[in-house]
Amino acid sequence: MSWIEALILGVIQGLTEFLPVSSSGHLTIGATLFGMNGEENLTFAVVVHAATVLSTIVVLWSEVSYLFKSFFSFRWNEGTSFVCKILLSMIPVGIVGLFFKDYVESIFGSGLLIVGCMLLLTAVLLTFSYYAKPRQKEVISYKDAFIIGLAQACAVLPGLSRSGSTIATGLLLGNKKEQVAKFSFLMVIIPILGEAFLNLIKGDFAVEASGLSATVLVTGFLAAFVSGTIACKWMISLVSKGKLIYFAIYCLVLGLGTVIYSLVA
């Protein structure tokens, strides 16, 4: 992979991590077009995902610092309750990561057909959330937090947008738009950082085996961080204004195109 390809893929990752169009699906499509092998794809994905998590922390720093202080104050308050909801939402994806990691990784190398199908499913979810008008709740409940966590666990499939699935699920459950958008972005911080740390400890972060240079990885990281910072701010604004239907149309078109390409290629 050249540094220009890393720059392009990094920008794609940063934008699509927060926009409800599936970063994993776009990375898989990009990797296929650039002829990347599985080891390159996985290693690069870990790096750029870590970059987008860092951009989340930067954009939502006031919320992150408040929740951190609340949790370690060891007093039960609104912030502590919110942290517990985030931890509860992480259980499903934690189970998938611990017991089904090899299976998930094999899916990432199974071609573009599943990516296209999952993009179409993302379009359906976004459409339902746009037209559904449930009664608005004041706060995200523990039950809703767990259900949103289930949506996040399902979104490990390439092409099924994590932010799209979690935000759409939260909206269908009747939660307020800006509140569920921030919850969706905050709930992914620990799982991604935890996965990166475990891969580093276990030696699965195979930089040498992937053949990727330091220049490529740094370029991808910086591109994903900058574009992710922009996209995170933009997405919170878009969700608040209820404009997810445009992303549903985009996922529908891209999903159909990907399915057709995978069948004729």
C-alpha cells in the first residue's frame, strides 16, 4: 500500500466511522479495489479505528472528562448512571469479541457480497428510524442501553453501519436524537481501545507481517483522525436535524452497486 492509498482509506474511515454508512464496509470495498491482502486490511483497520476513537475523545472531551470524574467520585449521580449504561451496552460486543473473533475476521475476507447486503440492511434501518415517530424519552434507560449494545454487536458485520445501527435503534426506542448520537459515539471508545490493546499484548497486531510501512500507518492514522474529528461534529448536528434519510439513500445505492459488482466481477 502506498501512502496515497493510506491517505484515501484513512479519510474514508474517519468520515464513515461516524456517518451511518459503515466504515468497515467502505474499508473492505477500498481494500478490494486497492488489492490489499487480509493481513494488511486487518492491521490498517486497527490503526485507523484507534484514530477515530481518539477523535471522538477530542470532540466529546467535556462529556468524557465529566463521566470520568463522575465514575471515580464513587458517588451515585447522573454521570455515574450514564457510565454504567455505557458499560452495560458493551457486554454484547464484548461477548462477540471474546468468543467469535475468528469468525468475524473470516467474514471480513469473504468478499463484497455480504458488504453489499449489509449496506442494504443499513438503509432499511435508517429509513425506519426516519419515519418512525415514537414518544420521546427524557433519558436513555438501562434496557435501551443494552438493546443499543446488541445493535452494536450485530454491526461487527462489514457493511452494517455501527453508528447507523446504534443511532437508528436508539431513535426507534424513542430516545432523543442528540442524546442517542452522543451515546453511540461514547459507547464505542472502550471496546475499540480494548481490542487494540489486546491485539498488541497478544502479538496479533502484525505490522511486520502485514508489510505496511510506518509512513503508511502514520498517514492513515492522521487522515482518519482529522476527518473523524470533522465527521463526529457534523454527525451530531445531522442527527439533531433528523436528516438520516439521505444516508439511507446513499447506502441503498452503494449497497446495490456493491452486490451487482460482486456478482459480475
